[in-house]
Amino acid sequence: MPGNHRRGASFREAKPIAVLGLGHVGLPTALGLAELGWQVIGADDMAGKVAQLEAGRAPFYEPKIQDLLVKHLASGRFRPTADVESAIAASKVLFVCVGTPQRHSGAPDFGQIEAVARTIARNLNGYKLIVEKSTAPASTAERIKQTIQRYARQDPPAHSRNGRGIPGGKAPGRHPVARFDVASNPEFLQEGKAVENFFHPDRIVIGVESDEARELLEEIYRPLKCPMVVTDLATAELIKHSANAFLSTKISFINMIADLCEAVGADVENVARGLGLDPRIGPHFLSAGVGFGGYCFPKDLRALIHLAEEHDISCGILREVENVNRGRVEVFLDKLRHALWVVQGKTIGVLGLAFQPLTDDIREAPSLRIIEELLKEGANVRLYDPQAMPNVRKLFPEERERIAYCDSAAAVASGAHAVLLVTEWDEFRKLDWAKLRPQMEVPVVVDGRNLLDPSAMCAAGFEYFSVGRPSRQSAFAMAANRRR
Ligand code: UGA
């Protein structure tokens, strides 16, 4: 982490930065900026969350966030508040990090962004730079601009009524709008690596319309050494959506190839390695498995499809990415069905519930559909995740026999007819699997993340199935199967 950077003569002395919305994007951003030396007001209208932050407790699990929170509450550089209006009024640069959830149609719900824009309009007491960090389709920044202009004119702020802020303000409804800029500065943080990503970005993208906006953002990010891509607003917005769509495409592509590998007896890990060594392709996001989840990829893919269709642009490629991903859980469960023959009445252990490791986030996590399907088929499930169990418990409360939460991977395996590996937490890789085998009713492991070594699992006596790699059965397991 860069630590405490020396402050130059800048707006830094005069004004704090406001971060509006303290979720998975806003909180790492706010604490990252505090670590870079800025005074940051973190505003969120959820009073409970703010109280928790004030008490020094991060509202979700994300590596290094808890330490940064405690550090910058103590340094005084991070101040959480539920008073969004005052945070806006006090600051010159406002990072908008509120959610853009998905509506039924697949279109993003702009309700939270619009509400923030209206609040900004009411508190426009001097020049402000409004930085759109929430992922939103091209033209959202324009809408933010329009909203601020519209509401600042109709609803003069308290500050102008006090005679401060808006130059030339006169009768209500007639006030010229104080100067402001809107910029787009999409984030590329990955959950589980958000703090790491903040301090070591691959690139910083800023969409701006004025030199003042560009200079302010350059000043804020100066300590971070990486290429900066400066564009117009719509281009910056589209870079973000395209990045997520392209990464999703890589994942669905390799998942389709994984199915083909199984059909022809090839090994997808080696195919991915052979592909990834080509610098035009690159090695990342070529891990086959149960498919992508999380708050971003599924939602952003839908939003991009929606945007393309609105403009009559053919986007079949994106639809297919979505289709392949939707089918992954079934492909995975078919391996279990094939292995067990009958799933009903069996005890199935599920290792990993978060949508990916190092987070407790379960939004769109493949584990949820897997649990749902298993229960539908009459199985009993035993669940374990190092971080996400409290969140899953809210959706699937404990039920005698049917749904049990365990305190370790070993407890999940005990008495299970099969163990499913759904999230690639490191602790599952490091498990002494040979020790677990005798505790299982039937030694079947279905690995949805290709986390384990097929030969080692086979040698340890498992019937081991993974994704796009030849399945292995040990001589022991085959003999046991013959006896059954
Ligand atoms: C993603 C992007 O990677 C970030 O750059 C972006 O900022 C973020 O969305 C966002 O828009 O906010 P995130 O969803 O946190 O980040 O996590 P990823 O690491 O991208 O993984 C997404 C999903 O893809 C996970 O379910 C993961 O298991 C899956 N995945 C990833 C694969 O199935 N295979 C891979 O090779 C890589």
C-alpha cells in the first residue's frame, strides 16, 4: 500500500472527497483514497451500516478492508456519515458509488443514481466534480448532468437561500446552476482483491469534458503508477461494460471448450495453457467451471445486451455467453447424477458458497442454484464456506436432516455420499483429502473449479470428476463400486 503521501498545494487542504454509497465499490474506494492521504467523507443513507462503520466494523468481508477501516477512523481521514446532503455540501469531488441493480427487463435500475443526482442538485453550493463510479451504461453520465441541471434550477439549495454558493442566485426556480462537471471513472476492482486492485490498477480510465475535471482526477490518482486512459464520457462508460462482457465471454468460451474436451478426451487445463501463452489471448479468465456469478458479470452482460438492443445492434454473441453460463450448473449437476445414479435421499456436501473466494458475497453465486436443485431432487445438503455461511443461512435456514451448516470441510465430508467443490477457497486445496475419504459414505468428489489434482485424488481412493478433464476412478473406488 502506498501509505501516507505528501500533500501538495491542491484542493486537498481545502475540501474533503465525498464517496456516496459504501458498498463493495464505495468502501474500498473511500478507504483507498484515505490511504492515499485524502480526507474522505463516506456517505450512505443506510444508518445501520454507517453505525457499524463508525464502530470500526466492516459491513462485509473483503481482505484488508477491516484494517484500513480501523486505521483511517483513527487517522481521521475517513469519516462515515448517514447525512448524505452535508457530505455533498462539504466536498468538491463526489464519487458516486451507489448500486445499479437489474430490473426485470434486464435494464439497469437507475433509481439510486437519479436520487443521488437530485440530492447533489439541492446541495450545489459551488463548483463540484461528480464522478460516476457505479457501473452504468453509456449515456448515464449525460443523464446525471441533465438531472442536476434540471433539479438545481427547480429547487434552489438551502445554501443559496442563505446567500452562499450559487452565483447570481435570485428567485426560487430561476437560479443559474453553480458550475459542475460530471466525469466517468469506472472501477475495475474484483471482490476478494479490491484493496490490492485499488493500489495496483492495470489502468485508470477517466471520461471527462473539461480540463478542470481531468486535472482533479489526475491529482487524486497521481500516486498510482499505471497507464491513464482519458476519453469522453460515453467511451469511458463503454470501456467498463465491454471489459466485463469480454471477460465473461472468455469464461463462457472456455466452458464450451471444456464440454468439448470431455467429449473428445482432451484436457481443458492444457488447452487453456496452450491458448493463454499466446499474448494476443492471455492466460487470465480461462478457468473452466460452474460458470461466472457475482453482482457484476451477469448484471452487466444483461445491461449491455439491453443497450445494444435499444440501438438495434445485433448482440447474439453476448446472448450466447449468457446461455452457456446459464447451463453450467446443470452440466455440473449432471456429473453428480451420473456418479450417484440416484440423488434422492443422499447426503451431499457442498464446499464453497461465496460466488468466488475471499468474499462473503453470494449474489448470483452458482452455489445457490446448486443447493436449490439438490433440495428439489430430495437430497440432504451439508454446507460449509469460510465466510459466506451467515448470508446463505438467510436464504436457506437450517432444517433438521435436510439443510445443515458445518464448521469445517471435514464435517461436510463426514457421512456424505458425495462432496461438491463449488468455490475455490485455498483451504479446500490444502485439505488432507486422503484423511477425509474413510469418513465419507461414498468417496465421490465433483470438483466444479478444477481445484484438485485428478491423479492425487485418484490415488487417494476417490471417484473424482472435474470440468473438462478426464474423470478418474481409483482401483479402490472401482473395486468398491463392484462390491456395492
Ligand atoms: C468483475 C471484474 O473482474 C472487475 O474488473 C469489475 O470491477 C467487477 O466485476 C465489477 O464490475 O464491479 P468480480 O465480479 O468481483 O469482478 O469478480 P471476478 O474475479 O471477475 O469473477 C467473476 C466470476 O467469474 C466469478 O464467479 C468467478 O468464479 C468467475 N470466473 C472468473 C470463472 O468462472 N473463470 C475464470 O477464469 C475467472
